[in-house]
Amino acid sequence: MATFKVESEQHGELNCWRISSDRAELLIAQQGAQILSYQRVGEPPLLWLSDQAIFRQGKSVRAGVPVCWPWFGNLQRNPSSVQAMFHGEQAPAHGLARTRDWQLLGIEETGSSLRIEFGLPEAQGALPDWPHAVELKLLVVLGDELELSLTSRNMGNSPVTISQALHSYFAVSDVRQARVEGVEGLQYIETLADWEQRQQEGALAFAGETDRIYLDTPQKLSIVDPHWDRRITLSCSGSRSAVIWNPWTERAKELADMADDGWQRMLCIETANVWDDVVELKPGGSRSLQVKIGSVVI
Ligand code: TA6
């Protein structure tokens, strides 16, 4: 049975918790209920934390798993049903949840796992220019794997439509040697070529800037990393879309919180509900978006 140690830490302006057991270590920030890093004992990190990360209130950290909610990416690129939910002028990229402080609702040890639950009470009517009442919770389970489950429940009287993603930054030895399996043959939206729809041939290898929305994704995706003899495994549920992103050379230089060569050591696979996979929550209805992250030696 694992015994967990939970310690509070301050990183720049952010309150964080470091959770460790004899098997793994996890760092979580209160802002955004954002996982910042995850490493299993005897392995390189599974989730990537930028060397130049900025820990500032109101700014999402370039690391781990930012929660994109109640819209993903540029709101103007979302279906009109998602856009109509926001009544303001300036819609921040990736929604409103990743830069606000969440509440730690509880930490509970059950057998060999630790369950950590966060909530965002502001989502029940107090988010700026988003006048809807949704109970939003993130459950983090640290066991043999890391499980994340983001649940939205509509507490209001009218339907609410959201897009969302668990914007996961994975650590790799060198993205140029890595490949993503599970996407073979899928249709995707190439956001870098006028959002054209294309078909994926074979597994995805990286040879330049990549920013794609994969459609009708299977539950299992994986990252094969031959240099680290590792396959990172993702088991997704509540999702039929995934965003795969690497900024490559030029975009990385534009990002103040990423080293110029930082793009080599990361790639994002974001378990999502985007494009034709957005979620309509009827009054009283709820939906969970989940990913389980693990690894095996290859
Ligand atoms: O998920 C891919 C993406 O939307 C990219 O277009 C890229 O901009 C990235 O997310 C990071 O966004 P951020 O707002 O965190 O800089």
C-alpha cells in the first residue's frame, strides 16, 4: 500500500501542492487546478514542465495539464453554439478556467491511490461575461497511473454548450524521434493550412510546426519514444477529438515561457471536445472528460 506525502509549496505567485509516494511525484497548482509535473520513480518525467515556466497569477503555466474550459482555443474558431455562451468583447484563448484559483475540495487515500478533488465555484454564475451555472470539478487520481476527470453539470434552466480540453504537455527525449500511434487513417483539421480537412497516413511523426485537430479519435492513443525506451499511454473517455501540438523552432522563439529549443522535449496531445464534438449540457445534465496517463517500457 502506497503512503502519500502532501506538502504545500509556493512557486512564484502560485500556491502549489507536491504529492509524493514511493512510486510517483505530482506537482499541482491551485490556479487552474493545473497539474504542473508528473514523474514516476525510475523514469524521466511523463508530463513536461518548461524550464522557463512563469508562475504568475492570471497566466497559465507552460506545463503539465492546463484545463481549457468553457471553450477551447480561439473562441471565434468554435461553433456558434459555443460562441453564443460568452457575452463579452475579449475572449481569452482557451477559456476562463485555467487562470482562476480553484478550491481544493478534498484529498482522500483509497487503497493504493490518492484522490484529489478540485472545484471552480465561480463557474456557477460568477465567471466574467459567461452567465451560466455549471458545477465544475476536476478529480485527480494518483495511483499506478494518473487519472484526470473533468466533470461539468448544468445547474441552470437552459442548455449550455461548451468546448474543452485537458491540454496535456508530454515529456519526450526528442520530438523528432517520437511518434504518435492511434491516429492512423483519421481525418484531421490542419489549422496551419487554412483549417483544411485532411487524412492522416500512418502514425504521426514530427518534422515541423504541428497544430491539428484529430476527429473521431479512438479511446487509446500513445507516444512511442525510442530513446527513452518508453511508450506513454493515454486512455481517453468522454471525447471524440484530440488536438496535437508542437510549436517547433519559430513559434517557440515567440513564446516567452519556452526555451528556444524547448519544443524538442515536449509534445501536446489534448484530450478534447472540440470542432464537431462540442458538448451540449441540458438542464441537470452532466458530462465527464477523462484521460488516464501511464507508460510502459518498450
Ligand atoms: O492546443 C494548441 C494550441 O491552441 C496552439 O494553437 C497553441 O497556441 C497552444 O495551444 C498554446 O496556447 P497558449 O494560449 O497556452 O499559448
